[in-house]
Amino acid sequence: MGSKARFTKEILPIILKDRKPGQWYVEPFAGGMNAICEVQGNRIANDIHYHLIQMWRELVGGWIPKKITKEEYSEVRTDQSKYPAYFVGWVGFNCSYSGKWFGGFAGETKTKIGTVRDYQAEAIKNVLKQVSKMKGVIFQNKPYYELELPPNSIVYCDPPYDGTTKYANDFDHNRFWNWVRNISKQGHTVFVSEYNAPADFECVWQKEAKSSLSANGKIGGNKLSVEKLFKFSPTNV
């Protein structure tokens, strides 16, 4: 949900503009890997979701997923302990509607114009394209604030957006912004995707786009929102 695939060609040149040879690029909330797969060199992809990271590790290691049936989907959802973590990750995200964790089986569906859309086949094709560009990525499975960042890293954060229904779990936004301030002061170059940010952050890019997230107090359905990219700027206050 809230994929940055639509914006990577616009935001990555800003994020990587002053990157030096050998400098690490780190994503604490890597999720669908839509940005990091377009970056080269030293890379760390972290996400707090254990099954998701296990899935990416296995995919980059050479595992090729197959389509599953609705019955198999239900079996995995009912008793995840019977299956390898990477397989549960694949089924939970890529075989589910809109990529929401076990948010309902996604298979072949007839469209309004009478054609057939195969969501799992699309997912397999898209993920394998990403995997081909992710060799050498170091995967981590930690809370963002426990990450050990290489000195002077470039850090791109795409956290759960404040005021949206992106994730069911609570997310402490004040703690997050304080963490960004602290690592910025330590010498890291940090960028954050969000709709809004505290006053001591500068907006370095923005674009109006349709979003299914509940943004700006609006609930349900696609709506226009303004995607923004922020950077810590204490002189901005």
C-alpha cells in the first residue's frame, strides 16, 4: 500500500544527488523494495515484518514463486506455522488483494471490459524484475531505531503515514521524527516521504497524486493527496 514505484524516477535523483563512491544507501522501511531496487552500490534494506524480509532473502537467493489456489491461500492463512516463513510472506502479500497482508485472495479476475486479469502472474513478473537488480542487498529485520547505520549513510524513510490507515499497528510518529533529527545530526543524510512534517523539516519535492490511503482526514476510496519528500532543516523553523 502507498507504493513509491510511481515516484522513484523523480525522488531518487534528489536523494542520490550528492552520493559519494562507496557511500551506503539505507531504507529502514523497505517494504516492497520499489526504490532500493533502482539504486546501485552498497545497500541495506530493513523492514520490521519478519515474513516479508524472509521472502525477499529467498527471492534474491534464487527462489521462483508459483501461483497458488484459493484453497492453498486459506490453508496458509489459517496455519502459518506449517509453512516456511518466506512462503508465508509471499502468500500473505503477493497473493492478497492490493498487497495487503492476508487481505483477501487475489487470483484471476474478470475486468469490467470483459478481459481476464491475473494478479498473481503480475506479482511474479514484477517481483522477478526487481530481484534481478537486488543482488548484494543486505537484508535486516529490526525496528528502525535499532538499525546500525554505516557512517555517513544516505537514509530514505517511507514510514507509515501519519493520519492514514496504512497499517493496523500503532506507530509513534514523534519518536520517529526525533530519531530522524538525531541521525541527521550524526552525519547521515536523511530523506522522508510523508504528507506532512514538523516545522524543522524542509519539503524538497512534492507531487499531487491519487492515493488509496486515508490521507488528510479523508477516509476510503481513491483521492488526491500531495506526496512530499522532506529533509531535516533546523534553520527552517
